Amino acid sequence: MKESLFATIRARIADGNRVAVRTAAGASVTYGDLLEASGRYASALVALGVRPGDRVAVQVEKSLSTLMLYLGALRAGAVYLPLNTGYTAAELSYFLGDAEARLLVCDPGRYEALAAVAAEAGVGRVETLDAAGHGSIYDRAMAAPPEFEDVPRGADDLAAILYTSGTTGRSKGAMLSHGNLASNALALCEAWRITGDDVLLHALPVFHTHGLFVAINTTLLAGASMIFLPRFDADLVVELLPRATTMMGVPTFYSRLLAHPAFDRALVAHMRLFVSGSAPLSAEVHKAFQARTGHAILERYGMTETNMNTSNPYEGERRPGTVGMPLPGVELRIADPESGRILAQGEVGVIEVRGPNVFLGYWRMPEKTAAEFRADGFFITGDMGLIDAQGYVAIVGRDKDLIITGGFNVYPAEVEAEIDALPGVRESAVIGAPHPDFGEGVTAVIAPDTGAEIDESGVRRALEHHLAKFKVPKRVLFVDQLPRNTMGKIQKNALRDTYRDIYALPGSDR
């Protein structure tokens, strides 16, 4: 079976001498180099005992070696498990144990701490890879042969597991198949007119859907090139934009570019496309960007479980505040969240999607998987939205109080559990408040015990030992009582209204 994602990429490589990836430092990798390097990593993984279907967990900084490790895992038939570099050892312990990873690749500086965690979770081997792309797995790959016969994979075989936060504190592993990833990337290439002539400026992290699957897979399937940056740096992005034709980013990227004095219309006159996702793009940023550059940012909508579902049109109106229309092959409808009744155009309900992009289910959670799908195969996203008269989808809210900060998902229940365990805390509520840079700022509201000596800095310091940095509240506020309704449920809407301006800039209208 040659239905693997990598087989699809290989079949579309027209010229092995064409540059696939460049770095800011000037290093370049051709498609021929990419085939050799990924073959070495695949050989190294097999030599380490990785078998088809085994989970390879990776928590490392972004580098060319990280990219080759991902492709090598695909070629070896392994299941790639990228993990946010901000996750603590305690958080990592759950992912490794739940996924029953065969191998963990981590930063050398964390090897000692994570080796113990990995051993306790039953992980067989731990290898290293640093921010420069060097480490034990790199050494093994460089010593391995570049020739590798790709492990046959079918469209329904697992290619990756991405963990998405759970509302009860237990994260769920979304199972993504080779067919899921290949079909979605091909649909995006079609929708966004990506060709071999494009050069993508890649400044996203590579441990979630946006940077890993949307950006990398589309580039490679189109035979295009990318400038691979370790992270977003506004000065560096402004310097390199003249060499690019496309850019994908989160709203934070665009708000920071607008604040850069050298970012103007002339700098990006040659650009073909700017795409935004992972968090809502404010209408203000959309309009300010278009006024400054003449480019209308293309906003799309996706999630870990489905990859991309919708996109504003490449040709046609890109409407601020909407996420466009379903991608080719994707069906989308609005339903009543309780009854499942399909709603009429313009009515607000839960967004449901069906298509080859939709994941296979949650790893070893059959009951949860069954609960999230309708009988006819539509996946219940939990996002609330509507479809307007012109067919544009607008997301009006999110179920279960999900917070999206800087493109990362944070579920309040997980943060609240850590806060409630601290001395002096009677109860807490975590909400998202509008933030000018991150889209939403994680905000904790605490009702302390009577007489408790507890303050904002102390709470934040305590949480930093247990939570990834992006989950730690940017503000911690204190009240005598949390607002509740007649049923005793905390009224988070009231809290969001009360603290909606907590991050407002001085002198702003808000």
C-alpha cells in the first residue's frame, strides 16, 4: 500500500535539486537532500527498535533535524507524537504513559529529568536533539544509511497523535491518519493556489497542527520551498519577507508586524498570501493590516481533530470576523447542540463537520469518541457558529469555555485544579479575557480562605512548577465570592464581562 503521507509527498517531487528548506543562516536543503536525511532518520529509528505503529514522542526545539525526524518517523511507519516544548515533566508523564511511547526524543538539557519520567511511563529509549539540531538521535541518523525502503501504510493507518486538552483535566489523543493529513494538505494546496513557485516564511512552532501539518505538509506536497525560522521574531521576519511569497501565522504575528516601524506596503508588495489561524483574528487587526499593506489576511478554521475545515476564499471577499466556507471535500453544518437537529441558515448552533480530514477518534477512548460523533459520521466540534446568507461561516463562541491564547488551547478545568490545590484557595475560576497581543489572556479569579495570606505573584510562581508557561494566568485577581446562578454554577460570563478590559492598553477605546 502506497497511501502514506510520505509516499504522496515523494510522488510529487519533480526535481530533487530544487530547494525545499532554507534557514535564516543561509543553509539550504534540496528535495534530494530531504529524501536522504529523512531516510537516515528512518533507518536510525528502526535500529532503535521502533516498529510500525509505535509512538515516537518528540519534545524538542524547532530545527532542520526536527523536520527530518518527523519525515523519518512517517517513512518508518511510526506514529509521530509532537509535544509542546513548554510542557513540564509532570505533564509529559501523562502523555508518555497514555500513548505508551516506544521512544522519547528530548532536549539534552532535560535528559536527566525526563529519562526518569520516561522510565516510569514505560518508554523504552530516550534520545536527544538540541535547538541547533544536534544530539544523540542526530548522531545515530548521520551514521545510518540514507537508503530506506518506506514501510507501507494505508490511508487509515495512524500517522500522528496530537493531544488536545480535556475539559476534565484529562487530555485526549486525537488519532490522525495518513489519509487525514494527505487529503487536507492537498485540499489546502488547491484552495490557496500553492505551487512550486511559492516560498513560505515558516515562523510557527512544529508541535501542533498549524506549523506541522498545515505549513509543512502543504509546502512539501506542492514542491514549494520554505524559510524555516526557529521562532517568530518581528525583526527577522521583516528582514526575510522580501524572499518569501506566502506566510502563515497566528494573530499575534500580525499584530506585532503592525507595530514594527519597517513594516509597510512596499515591503510586502510582492507577497501573494498571508494566512491566519489557531485563534480568532480581530476585525481591527484585519482592517489595519489591509490598510497598511493592501493585503487582506486570509482567515481559516481548523482544530486538532480535523485539521482545516474552512477557509475564506483565495479569490473573492475575505470577510473579517468569518472563517470562510468549507474546503473541498469537507461538509459542514450547524446543529442544535442538545437535540442534533439541523438548524436553518443564520441560526446559531454547534458546528459539525464530516470529511476525509476528520480524525479517526480519540486514542483508547472509544466512549468519548462515540459521544463526539453523530450517527451519520459528522464530528461535533464544540464550536458555536452560524452560516450566513452568502455561505460564510462565523464562529460566535466556543463550548466548554476553551481559551485560545497566542494560538495555544487552554482548558480552564486543568488550571483551576492546580489553583484549587494551593494553600489558602477556597475556589477559583479561570477565564479568557481579550488581550491585545495574545488574543486572549488566561485570567484567574480566586476566592481565598478567610484570613489566608495569598497574592498574585505567589500563585503564579507556584503554578509555574506544574503548568506550561502559556497556561499560567497572566493575571490573578481576588474576590470575596465568585458569582453563581440559582443552580449554584459559577457564572463565567459575568466574570468575563467584569474583567474584559483587564488587559486593555492605556488610552484605548475599550
